[in-house]
Amino acid sequence: MLIDLDDEGFDLKKLVFSKINRKLTFLFVIVALIAPILGIYYFYIIANSTLSEALFADQGDLIRIVAIAIIVIIAVDAGFVGFFVSRSISKPIKKLYMATKEVEKGNYDIRIDINTNDEIEELGNAFNRTTAALGKMDKERREIDRAKTEFLSITSHELRTPMTPMKAQLQMLEEGYFGKLSKEQKESLSIIIRNADRLDKIIVDFLEISRIEAARLKFDFTRTDLRKIVKDTASFMKGFAKEKNIDLVVNTGKFPLIEVDPDRVSQVLRNLISNAIKFSENNSKIEISAKAKEDHILLSVKDYGYGMTPEDQVRVFEPFYQVDSALRRRHGGTGLGLAICRGIVEAQKGKIWVESIVGEGSTFYFTVPLKPVRKIEPIKVLFSQKSVIERKIREEFKTILGPLGVGEFNELKNKNALSKDDIFEYIDSLTEHYILECDRGLYFKNKIGGIFGDKKGVINNEKDTFIQNG
Amino acid sequence: MKTVLVVDDDVDIRESVGMILRINGYRVITAVDADDCLDKLQSETPDLILLDIMMPGKPITDIVKQVTDIKIVFMSIVRESDAKNKGLCEQSNVVDFLQKPFNLNDLVSKVETLLNKEV
């Protein structure tokens, strides 16, 4: 793709007030003025000394007028020449500028054609080579990304194939096809079957993720009464809640029939409810609600369970992120459920998030658009927030502590002390030793808290205690 | 004795499914791909075909198109909706869908109901 400036339209104002144009034109006019002024000045002196006084007095005015006229004409000429010469420089630079903007937008196919036969042409050629190299890298990156998804998909299918005969044989054993089993044999077999099921679940989740990442997730849109879906899903999940004697309360407003994939909504809801059950205490309740908003429906699942720290709230949608490894180990699960939920919701351009207070419970929210999104785009599910969070922390260290901050950050990182509490402790030690003023320390804490998902005001409470402590 | 033809490229699946059905009192023949399946159908007329929909070689649509008088049950690792999207389940003799890895009892009860109805 070649940049064509003419596409941009002719803008006289821009052209005349280009800085390069102004500078060069000015330079030309100055140079063009100095030369004739000097020339005419010498001519004037010579004429004055050689011509007879009477003749000079007679013709003096004419000479002066002609001299001024010559100077003005030359200046105007020089101005024009300067303007066009400078335009020959500023035009290719403008081309380059526009091409760079295209690259900024991610268009690496852009090439520019500058034929000025000078350094600017060389610059243009170098630019073309750079975009070509960038384009190649971008293509490679895409290919690697696609290969990753493809690998995940193929591997999951291949892993799933042996599950079929394995489970068939295990079930035949269990059903007593090959003779009666002793109590110990039955127990051993049930453990094997349970784990085969678990393995299969992980593989199925991986398949789902590979579909989300490759934008192959299928949605069958039908006009649906979402209230019915919510109620049906809740009553289906009641069976699982019974064990812990948890009450599922459904609360839905009124809304029109909308076009959605009922199975997908149900899938996300089931996942959230089963999570809520896992992290709830016995004899508590879970509230499931659906409300119509302007252009979407907001669904939520609220539990009164253990709750989550702000850091967990940010990272809980990452694959395999362990909110509380002890809890998770006790409850099982693949660790991919919420990542899949995020993929499904975001494939429909919806949002999913959690609000939670430790010890009080969590509320998961997600939105379903009133109009279905038919063009599904790939979504990165196997993606950790960890590196993003670390980069943000590093930036804050750099802005608040200056160049030293990076070293301090690296030291904390090496000590594996980059959790919110660790960093707060570190900031406290800075203020205690008067390395950082109290105000700055608080500001620092606010910034770090923000990265970990703290809402503004949460730390303001701490400000009071800070002031009390002096 | 009713005869079931099991078509799957995976030897362990053929054997496992064959074993289950034989124990439950069916005669079982097997084929490894679409070509083999069509060969077997030259000499045999099974009452039911259990057909894997993803096999190397000839596409299974060849079988489905040629065999219109025998009930076919699809077996697949992909979900039924995905298979439907590929336009595979339209033929009227394709009567059921078994999602792999299947439950043993599902398989047996499906085969049982399908073959008893015919009587």
C-alpha cells in the first residue's frame, strides 16, 4: 500500500503554515533581500561619486524608486522560490509522518514512495525496510499464536480419544461384566473412574478454551425468555446446593424476549453458581438475579461465603489461578471455569466482574447484550494478568522513587515480595525512616492499591490511622 | 440375534464397544473406515451401524448417502450441535448421537431401544 497525499485533500492553511515551509521561506527571503540591498547600496555609492551632482539630483528619485522596486520584486520571487523548495522537503516528510501514523495503528503493509534523490529518499527507504521487518514479526507472532491455539485444540482431541475406550472398560469392570468385585477392588476402581472423569473434564475445558481463542465458539441464537433460563438453571443447581443446605434465591425483573444462546447463558450461570456453592458455608444462601438495563441484561450471583481479596478479584478470571489453594484442593474443579466464563461473555462483547469483601462474600456480575453479536472474535483466555500487574507496579516505583525505584522493585521481585501487603509494608518502612514523606507514602499506597483493584476510598480509611500515628 | 456394525478408526474403541455389545447379546462386526464399512456391507446386513463421524480416509457422508435402509447412530468426540452444523444429521436414518466418551449404560440402552422398536 502506497501513501498518497492527494487523498488527504488540499489544505492551503496547513500547507502555508507548515513550520518547515515558514522557516525555509523566511530564510530565502532574508538571503534574497541581503544580496540586492548590498548590490544596490554599492551601485548607489558608485553612481553618487561618478555622476555629476546635477544629474544625480535630477535622477536620484528615479534611482531610489527603481532600487526599492528591484528589492521588493526579488524578495517576492525569493519568497516563492523558497516556498516551493521547502515544499519539496516538507511534502515527503508529511508523507513519512502519515505513514508512521498508519504503522502506529498496526498497518505494517504501508510503504512510501519518495523520489527526491536525497537523504529524505534514503530515510523513506529505511522506513520501508523497517515496516517490512515489523510486518514480518507481526505475521510470525500471529502464526505462533494460531499455532498455540491449534496445538491446544489438536492435543485436546487426541487426549480425549483414549478416554473413550478407557472409560468403557472401567465401566464394564464396575458393572461386573467380568465378574464380581471385592469391596477393595470396587473402591480402587471408583477412584480410577473419578479421576478419569476429572481428566476428561480438564480436556473438555481445554477444548472449550481453544474454541474461544480461535473464535470457533458456537452460539445458537434463539428468541429466549431469559427469566426462564435463570430459573431453570437455578433449579438444576439446587441439587448440588442441597448437600450444604444452601438456599438458592432467584430474583428476576421483567424484560422482553431477547435473542441469545440460552445454553451459553446457562453455562456461565451454572459455573458461577457452582463456584458460589463451593465457597459458601453450610446453611447459607445464594442470590441469583437478572435485571434489564439500557442495552444489556445484568445477571448476578451473590454468595455470603469467604470472599476475596482485591488482588484475587483482579486475577480470579485467569486460568488456573488459585484463590485459595487449600479451599480449591478441597473442592476440586479444573481451575478453568471462570476463564471460560470470561471467554463466553466477552465473545458476546459482554462484561464479567466480581465485587467482594473478605469474610462477607462475593458477587459475580455478567452482562448479556440485548442484540446478539454474530461476528465472534478471538479472545485470549490463556493469558495471565500477573505480568501486567508487575509492569504497572514497576512504573509506579519508577515515578515515585525515581531511577532508584527500578532497583528497589527488582529487589522486591527477587524476594518474591510483590503482593499488595508486601509492598505496603515496604512503603511503611520508607516513611518510618523518613525516606518518603507521609503524604507521598499514602499516595504511593493509593497507586499500588489501585493496581490491585482497590477502589478509591478504601485506603482513605487508612489515612486516618496514619495521621493518628503521626 | 441382532447384528451391530461398529465403525471406528480406533481399535480400542471398536473392541470395547464390541465387547459390551457382545456381552449384552448382540452379534458385532467391525470396520476401520468408510471404505472398509462399505466393503463389509456387501456381504452383511447389520440391523444398526455405530459410526464414528471423524475418521481418516473417505468422508462418512459416502456411507450415510449409500446406506439408507439401516439405522445409523453417530459416535463423536465433538458435540452434537457441532456435528449438526456440519450438516451430518439430516438423513432420516441417522437416528441418534452418542457423545464420546460415552456412558456404558447409555450405549447399551440406546442400542436396546433402537433395535427393539424395529421388532
